[in-house]
Amino acid sequence: MFPIARNLITDHFRNAKKFVIFSSNDDSAIRPDIALFTQEQESRKAHLLRCIHAFAESLPDHYRTALELVDFEGISQVELAKRFGLTISAAKSRVQRARTRLRVLIDACCEVDTDVVR
């Protein structure tokens, strides 16, 4: 779920209309304050991450652990399988089930918009 949320945020800002302000004195372009834009983007990502972590806390331990290790800490599903003595297929299934349960929790609580309306 975390990679999906991260990609949605990245896509949103990547596809956002880029704008340029022109000075009246000359035709040179003045870029908006990128630092402020980046700070706002990071703030939104941090807020979203806190929400996802809060929902993940309510998952059963084996699902929460799998989700945290793979999606939050970035270990591979193969490494997850090795750590817990699972087959790779079982580790992948555990992560997918955790993501599905997390999605159900989020959908039950929040209205999630995944497509950008243009």
C-alpha cells in the first residue's frame, strides 16, 4: 500500500501544471519558490505516511510485520521469506494479504481518490 500511495503522490506532483511567472520588465522567466513547494510536498507525504502507519498498527502481527519490513523498510520479499522460514510464494502472499487488509481498513474509514480528474 505504501508504494501505491507514494507513487500516487509522486505522479500528482509530476503531472501538476508547471507554471512560469514572467517579469513585466523583461521577458525572462521567474520560477516560483521551489523550496516552499518541496516543503509542502514533504509535509503531505509525512502526514500520509503517519496515517498509513496508524492503520497498519491494527493489522494482525504477522501481516503488520510483513508490511512494515517490505513496504516501509524496503527489504525484498525473498529476504522476508528467509527471515521467517517461509517459501517465497508464502511471503509474497502474506505481503499481498497485508496490503489488501490495509486497503480495506483505509477504504472503510476514508474516501480515497486514486485518479486525478482533469
